[in-house]
Amino acid sequence: MTGQGIYAQALGEDFRKLQPEVQEYFSLLPGSGFYGVGIGVFDVAGCPQPWLRPLIRTAAAEQAFFPEYGERIPFQIENHAHLDPFGRASLTTRRSLSFPGRNRIFESTSSLVDGRLVDYLGKHRRLVTDLTPSIAPDGALRAVSDHGRLFTRQLKLRLPAVVEAKAYALQWWDADAAQHRIQVKVIHRQLGVLLVYAGGFDYRLVRYPAHEAAAHGVPTSLPHPVLPQRWEVRT
């Protein structure tokens, strides 16, 4: 097993161009005995177009995206580095957003497949996209997620251009605020912004509880609350 996280492997030498704090954020390794926890506030989060929110509500049930929209939304993020059931180096992320009167979960797993990153979204990991990371001139991490496809148990369905959207993410270290900052927009070329979240958070590594196998260096272990209901090997 390599001593590098999945982003370092995907970016190669360019990984060193990231801000040191961002490098540290993306350097979590399977079997380390630790997971990452970020706590902060999104300045804005959700679907900014009211007429689209009923359509996005179905994805919210899958724990992929969320139809609400608001400002100053508290959130927590957990990062778990692990090997998935197929032996691929992976990073599973669980985001919990506290909208007024409603909590929303948005979860995903990024896996390293032949040197590239593939994102599996939702509790059943049915929605899959390619994730292309790069480095901004100031050392921030940029990532573009596109070429979406939907997996059923038997079929792989490439999302047609009329419904496909791209996600654009930017993450950096704000030295003045001494916080991590993140900005994500999901944009459809005809419909505009479908989803946005942007804000700052504090981040730290936390040791797994002793009863978790991951606390004892088991690289394939994930705590039960962050396990997806189904794993997907197809790309």
C-alpha cells in the first residue's frame, strides 16, 4: 500500500504545489487510525433556484445534494481514508448540513482507478462522475466533476447532455481567518447554478474509538454510520 493519499497519487509532483495546509488535509491514509473532522459554517448552501428544488428533492433522499437554500448554515464534514471492498484506495466523505428545521446528509466516495479519481455519490453510490483535480496559481485545489453516469443493478446509463451538469470545486487555506475555505458550484449549461455551497471550517484529525477496527490499522474498515448501503465497482 502506498504512503500517499489518493490526491497525491492522482496529481503526482503537482501535489507539492498545494498550500501546505491543503496538502495536509488531503494526505489522510488508510489504516492510519485517524479520520478527519471539519466544523464550520457555509455562507450560502443549497439550490438558489426555487423552481428546481422539487426536482432536487429526489436526490436528497439518496443523500446526494439537497433542495433547501439558506445562508449561515452550520455544517460538519468527516473524511475517512480506506480501501474499498475492491482494494481501491478511497476517501469517503460525509457532509452534514443543519438547515433550519431540517438536517441534510450528502455523502460520497472518491476512489483511485488506474491513476484517476472517480466519484461515487449518494448512499447507494449510483451516480458516478469523473473527478479531475488541478492546482490554482495560489496553491488552492481545483477540481472539476463531469461525465456523469447512473448505475442500476444491471445497466450503466450515461447521462445525456440535456440533464448533465458539471461540479466545480475550489478549496484553499485562508491565512487571515486561519481556516480552510471551500466553494462548490454545480452548473448546468442551460439551467444555470443547480447547487452551491461555500464557507469556512476548522479541521482536525481524530483518533477512531478503540472499538472500531479502523483504530487498529485495518485499512479496509469504515465505521458503520458512514458505510454506503451499496458499493459500486463499475466506472
